Amino acid sequence: MSTKTKANLTILEHPLVQDKLTQLRDRDTNPEHFRRLVVELSQFLMYEMARNLKTKEVQVTTPLQKTKGRRISERVTLLPIMRAGLAMLEGASKVMTSAAIGHIGIYRDKFVQDTTVEYYFRLPKDVEGQRVVVLDPMLATGETMVAALSRLKERKIGPVSLLTILASKAGLKKVTDAFPDVEVFTLSLESVLDKNGYILPGVGDAGDRIYGTVGLEDL
């Protein structure tokens, strides 16, 4: 079950999804379980996004006879935003096994006037015209995502879909104001950001919880 609450926004409300999201929120969930949940939830998000993919009719021969079926006709590139997006890539690529894969390393530097810093950017050579699926667990302030999408648009890509486990209302507005054609798929639309730009109630720092690391703010 999914609910489309407004244009280009889909919120998944399946009971299995919401159960796993609640486990993800729990501060006592250890990194191994947290990573597994992110992988599983990414599969649900990818499955829902794939409803929009174009297909074509093909002929196939079963062990008994010839018949007609449908195959996905679109080329798709998965693009995780490092590092937290890498866990989502594991889940999304299990669903979309034929997808090409790119990587983008970009982050919000809150120590330098909230600017975004890009340190890595690699896309498949033939990405022009392809659907790109951006993977990032948290859409918080939206600044990193807008910077990433701006880089993508320079490459004349096709439709863009964003898969994110949680999205803040402020972050969603920033992204959709800048790129109204981007489809967003999430599990929950959260109302509040704290003074450090973390989503509330959220799950904490997704990257640190995925990898069991400590951020500079905790040192």
C-alpha cells in the first residue's frame, strides 16, 4: 500500500514498511540490524518507484510453449550519495539488477557557512537520457540534495527519482521548489529540523548508525 499525498511525492504506508521504520528509529537498534533494515527498506522504495518504469512486449519460450511477456525498456542508473547512500544501493540494486551504478560524494559543511562540498562524482559514460535514481537515507535541509541534483542536470539525464527513508518538510520543499519534476519516494514526512539540521523525531545520524562511527559533533 502507498499513498500519494501530493504531486511527485509518494509515502509508503505498508504495515511491513512502517514496522521496519519503527525498528530503525529505536536508539537501541545496533549497527548490524540498522544496516539490514536500511537495505530492506530500500528494496521496498525501489519496488514502488519501479511501478513507473516503461516496459515493452517481448516473446519468450517457456519449457512448454512460446508466449508473450513484458520487459523493462528503460535504462536506469542508481546513484547513491556517499556514504550513507551506499547501504541503500545494496537494497536497490537487488531489485533493479540491470541498473548501471554511479557515485557522488557530497556533503553539507556546517563549519563553512553551510556550504556543500563535492569530493567525488562518477556517472556511467552513457548516462545521458537515462532515468537516474538518487539514493540518500535522509532528506533533511535539502541543501546537499539540491547540489547533487544540480550536478546531475548538467549531464542531460532523463527523469530523476529520489529514494529517501525520511524527508523533512523543509528539505522536500527546497528540493521540489528547485526541481519540480523530481519524483520523491519516502516512508515518512517529518515536520521538524533541530538546530543542527537533524530530522525530528528521525533516526539520528544515519551514516554513523549504519557504520557504527562517531561524528565530530560527538567527539
